[in-house]
Amino acid sequence: MSIDELDPEALRVDSDLVAADAALNELCAVDARQAQIVELRCFVGLDPARRTSARVSIEA
């Protein structure tokens, strides 16, 4: 498949996603563990009740 065959909308960068990535990078610089929790909660759907067990898994 050539680049000419790709849908331009598929290549469009979502400004909200770029902003979220920048914010996560800033948070990671301050507190890497909190950044991991935010990633898990926002992108994986981790609920607060399961956060503790996820932290244990990440640390292991």
C-alpha cells in the first residue's frame, strides 16, 4: 500500500491526544508512579478499587 492510498483522516493527529501525552510526560517528570496510575486509569480503564493491586503488579 502506498501513502497515496491512505485515508487522510487516519493520519490526522488528535490535538487532545497530543495534549494528554504532553501532560503525562510532565507528570512523569514529577512523579512517575502517579503517571503510571493515570495511564492505567485513562487508557486501560482501571478503576480506583483495582489501583492498589495494579501498583503491586507494576512494582513486582
